[in-house]
Amino acid sequence: MPASTDLAAHPLTHWTGPLGLPDFTRIGDGDFATVFDAALKAHEAEIAAIADNSEAPTVANTLAALELSGQALDRVSSIFWCKAGANTNDTLQALEREVSPKMARHFSAISMNEKLFARIDDLYQRREKLGLDAETLRVLEKTWKGFVRSGAKLDAAGKKRLASINEELSSLGTKFGQNVLADERDWALFLDAPDLAGLPDFLKSAMAEAAEMRGQKGRYAVTLSRSIYEPFTTFSERRDLRETAWRAFTMRGQNGGASDNTAVVRDMLALRAEKAKLLGYDSFAALKLDDTMAKTPKAVHGLLDPVWQKAREKAAADQAEMERLAIAAGSNEKFAAWDWRFWQEKLRAEKFAFDEAELKPYLQLDNVIAACFDVATRLFGITFEEKKGIAAWHDDVRTFVVKNADGSERGLFLADHFARPSKRSGAWMSSLQSGYRLGDGAAPVIYNIMNFAKPPAGEAALLSVDEAKTLFHEFGHALHGLLTEVTWPSVSGTSVSRDFVELPSQLYEHWLTVPEVLEKHALHVATGKPMPKALLDKMLAARTFGAGFATVEFTASALVDMAYHARAEAPAEPLRFEAETLAKLEMPDTIAMRHRTPHFGHVFAGDGYSAGYYSYMWSEVLDADAFSAFEETGDAFNPALAKKLKDNIYAAGGSKDPEELYKAFRGKMPTADAMMEKRGLV
């Protein structure tokens, strides 16, 4: 491996691999530390040059110079955080604990650099006289506000304290995520053939593969990956084993010992409350929501509270139906949280005469990927060509060249689909490189990470409907990155307000269940025949089935997130506060939050969705209304609408205010009615 930290030549920062990717064959885990240090120093020097420039501030010598600075740091960071999430190990985790506070310290210093802010402030005060185009004006305004929200106007003592808080929060966020990964990696329930009553073949295969990966060949493993945990608790006839799995899943991050997150959460909430107060906000939620569509906690509750009431009513009605089935089957046990998925599947079979296992053979992973690509081609004219044999961060990663309708290359898309112990749970999109036109410009290099159960060699990977939706969802994010057509890097792709960023992804999910898409791509794994119309009709009729359960577990998480962060003072005992909040909400004891506090990675493994988990539902209001626009035309691929969708939503990034972008597509802002109807709550 190269020992040099010459940033112009090192494979972490000088990408010479196939297709312009990093050459992963020349990158070792031991390379990162020295390259990070060199890249941080290089960025510091670039910032100093901008701040100390004796010439009067201009867009070119200040704003553009700032945007284009730190490219070496961007490159090493993008590879490191990709590996840290998707294929980590002890070496990378140790470095993550070291790098996180170092990066926080570095960016705090930039945002609190008085000379640099003075130059930005000079441009901002003169912004109306500079003759700027709309995108550049927006970037200048966002940059100025970002500096202010990051402490640029604090006194010396305030700046010092804020930098310390940011550093501590970064370290705690890293620790939180690593603790959850440890609990997920270290727990498995090993079973033998007599324990598998009720389990379909696809799940047995996945559990056999998971056991073999953990050194127990010939046995079957229940893991805490959703791709195994959820179908196991749906189909297993062994109530005792369902309970064991449920308790392990809901107690991630709260098992005592080194991986317990109780104190981590307490400290993070206290630091966030202090940070908000330091910056002049009433609460951390007020700070985070200042730059969103919602703007205030009150507006968030205006969306969540009515949904919560409807969802609880629907869940209660469904539970009564499931208890009826359980009693009829001879069960005399009190209905519990580990019974919900099992009896919900029985109720689905009764109501719609099919079960989830019937759909799986029609949802092959490769075919669902093809459906994702096909929809993108029909809507936006882009195509995907797989390139085999390209080395990446793991052998499972697949690489695709993305081309425009005229055959020119638009960017690259990489996909890493299967669960493994070295990968954190969940599904996400990110980038090795964003697309923009400023300076020399850059083409987007976007990736999706999934956690589907890996089938044994020679077998096709089969997805549940929820997993297929997840694939479409994350690919919607990927399209937001791939289709971007902006000048400035800071507003590229998914660089939009948190409660707008889920619109392109959630909207894309709708095309999975367009009948002509399913008819073309939902082909039986053994026969190759399309899904029978009768089964397709049943599946479409059952789309809102289980809405009460799904909406309660999501909305509870969003309400608890908001309760934590909308307070002036942080709760001293967060887990007690979680329980008290749920009691006030009259949370059903038969449903758990989708993400309990000790493993709520969206909110505590970094700052991403803190005081922002509601944004999935906020975006859902938009996506339900947006897809209605296509339904109203009678054509899910209406060309005129598809062009407006691309221009104003997928390609525009954060170049304009999100409300302005949505209105340019739809003509008006929506109400929550379409979302409530889509969820089956009205």
C-alpha cells in the first residue's frame, strides 16, 4: 500500500480506478489516518488563503473558493464513511472514534473563522446589488445563515464552548452507532430444524446462510437484521421464539455493559439543549426546524397529532380482529407485541386470501432492480449499464454506468444489497462524489446500501413487498443525486431541507405497484410467469392493510423525537421520559416504537434526523399529492408531468426554496388528506 501522503498521488484522493472510481485494490484500512491528517491540513491552508485574501470579497474569490475547497478531504471522507457504514472492522471503528471529533473540531473552526465570516457577511450585506442569479443568491444566503447558526456571531467564550459541544456530540454519535452495531452483530438465536414450524422456504434459506456466516453451518440463525427478524416474527409458530427475538430487537442499545446507550443519549440531549440555548433558540427543535419547510414544532404537531389519533383507532380495530382469530385458533394467552405480525399475517390471509409468502417468489431482487431502472428510463430517459469486475468496498457491490438519452454519460451508480455482520442495519443512499458544474465540475457517483438476506449460492434473492419498496425508496434518493443539474456543490442532489429530502424517494415507491410495472417485472422465480392477475389484484387491494400498526410504530418514534428536542431542558432520564411520553400518548402496549431511543440511529447516531424524524411523514403528504397528479392524467408515465417532475424535483436539488419547487411541479401545496387516504386511515 502507498505510504505517501502526497494528496495529488494517493489512491484515497487521486482516483485512478476503472470508470474514474477510487482504486479500491490499492486502499488499505491503515491508509486513512495519515491521509485524513494531510487532507485536513490542506483544507486549513485553503481556508486561510480565502480568509486572508487582501482583495475585496467577490463571489469568485470567497463564495466559490469556499465551495471548491477541501476536495481532497471530501474524497477521503466519502470512502471512509462508506466503509465505516457498509464494511467496518475494529481498525475502522477505532479510527472513526478518532476522526469524528477531529472533523467536528475542523468544521467548527471554519464556521467560527472571523475573517472568513467577515468576507461572507460583506457579500451577504451587498447581495441585492451584486446582480446574482437565483441559485447563486440562494447559496450565498444559505451559507451566511449556516455560519450564523454555527456560531459565527458568538463571543470568544461562546465559540469555544460551541466547538467543544460539537466535538463531544460527534464522538457520542459515533459511539451510539457502534454500540447498536455491536448489539446487532453479537446477537443471534441459533435454531435447528424442529424449531422452524411455519417458516417458508425463503426464510429458512436466509437463516441457514446467516448461521453459516456465523460459523454454525447446518443450523439456522435468527438475526436482528429486519430482513430476517420481521419475517421470522411474521411466520414462526413458536410464540416463545418470537418473544425472544422481539425482546432482543427492541432492547438493542439497552443491554447494560459497554454497548449500552442510556448514558450516551442522556449526554447528547443535554448537549443539544445547551447548544440551542447558546445560539439563541428556545429548544434544539427550534434550531433544527429553522431551516425546514415545517419551521416550528407546532407545525410538526399539526401534522402528527391528527394522524396519531386515526392510527391508534385503526390499530385498535385491527387488534380486536386478530384477538378473535387467536381465540378461534385456541390461544388463551394475552395478546402481546410479539404476536402482532404473526396474527396480522393470518388476518391478511382471511381478508384477502393470500399471504406474504405467496408474493415472494414474484419479487426477485434482480427483477426489482430492473423495474427500478425501467421506471427511471420511462420517466427520465436515463439508462443503466452494469460493468462487471469493478473492485469496490466489498465483493457484493455492483457498478452501473448511467447514461442520458443521447448516450452521453451522466454518472455512476453503485449498489450493495446484502446484510453482513460488518454492515450497520437499515438502508441508505449516499455519494462518493456529488454532481455540480462549478469550476471544473463533477459527475455524480451515487450508492445505495441495503440489508437484504443473502441467499445460498445459486439461489435467487427474494424480497418482501416492504423490501421491494425499500429498494425503490433508496433508488429514488439515488435518482435525486444522479439527476442533479445545479452549479453549486452545496445545493447538489439531496442537499435540501430535511423534510423535503424524502419526497423524491417516497414518491418513487409508488411506481413499484403500478400494474404495468408489476406485470413486466414480477415474474415467478421458478416458472418465469408473471404474477397472476388475481394475486396482483389482491396485493393491490391489500396495500393499506396493516396501516394502523405501521403508522403507530412510526408516529410514536416521531413524537418521542420531537418531545425530546422541543424542550428547553433535556430530560435527566431519557428512557423514563420515553416511557412517560408514550403513556401520555396512550401508546398501545402491543406495539413498540419503530425505533426505540437506545437504537434510534436516525436521531442519535449523528445529527441527521434529530428533531426531524417527522419529515418522512411531512414528505409523504407531498408524495401522495404528487403521485395523484399522474393518476389524474390516467398515465403513470405522463411525459409532460415527468418532465416537470424531473426539472423541479429531481434535478433542482436545493437551488430554490422547496415550497417554490413543489408549486412549480404541482401548482399548489397539498393538504394531508391524500396521505391519510393513501395510508387507509380515512
